[in-house]
Amino acid sequence: MCVGMFVLNVSSMHLIGVFTSNLEVTAVATVPVPKITLIVGGSHGAGNYGMCGRAYDPRFLFTWPNSRISVMGGPQAASVLSTVKNDQMEKQTGKPMTQEENDAFEARLLEKYEQEGSPYFATARLWDDGVIQIEETRTVLGQALRVVSKDFHPLKEGNAYGVFRT
């Protein structure tokens, strides 16, 4: 299982966080071991990919009922898309959206993100291997580990690692 990626907020430490995150992404993408992902909270955007989301082809990907998954968080998407829409309106009509229009536009987006960010929405489309109850986590992960341990064949020669730049 992948263990957390970190981003440092202190400006002097920013490069260390980016550097370490890049190394982790390279490792997750190229490591020749079975991967099991459990989404327990929000999984949005680059964090989803960096933490062994579907793009990294985990052998199993499970979610908890309280998790959320989307390209970006609802509030962030609403803010970005309302800015784009506002600029578009200003360019076409010469005047920006009113506050009421902006609020209505963002509310529709937030509702859509809330609905489509649901783990049940994702599992209904087979984007994961199922929503598991929190109290069943140990049992389900144990079963998944049993499955991957019987199906694991490490590379015979060489490796498939990318280039780790230091």
C-alpha cells in the first residue's frame, strides 16, 4: 500500500517536498509489486494519481463510504469554472455575471460534484473494486493481500524502474 505524499508549506522547504513527491510518483509508477489502494477521505486531482489511483493500475482499489473522489474538489472547481464563465460572459456581453448568477452557477457545480464525487457513483461505474464498510477493512484488505501474494511474480531479470533524478 502507498503511504502518504507530503507537500511542505514553508517556502524554503518547498523544493524538498516537490523533489520527494516526484521520487514517490516515479517509484509508485514503476515498482513491480502488487498495489492495493484504500481511499478513506478525499482523493482529488494530482493527489489521487500520486497516491496510487486508478492511473497507476493498483491490483485492488477500495473506498470507504465517507470518501470522495474527483478530478478536483467541488469548491475549487466551482471557483475556477465560475471565473472562466465570468470572463466568457464579460467578453461576450461586455458585463460580468451578477453575484446572484455567480452563486447559482457555483451552487449547481457544487451539487454536481457532491453527487458525482460519491464513492457509490464511482463504484457503480466500476472505477473501483467496491465500497467497503469501515469495520470490514481489515478482513477485505487481508483477502486482497492473500490474492496478490498468490499472483505475484517479480521480474526475472533487470527492472522496469524509471530514472530517479537526484
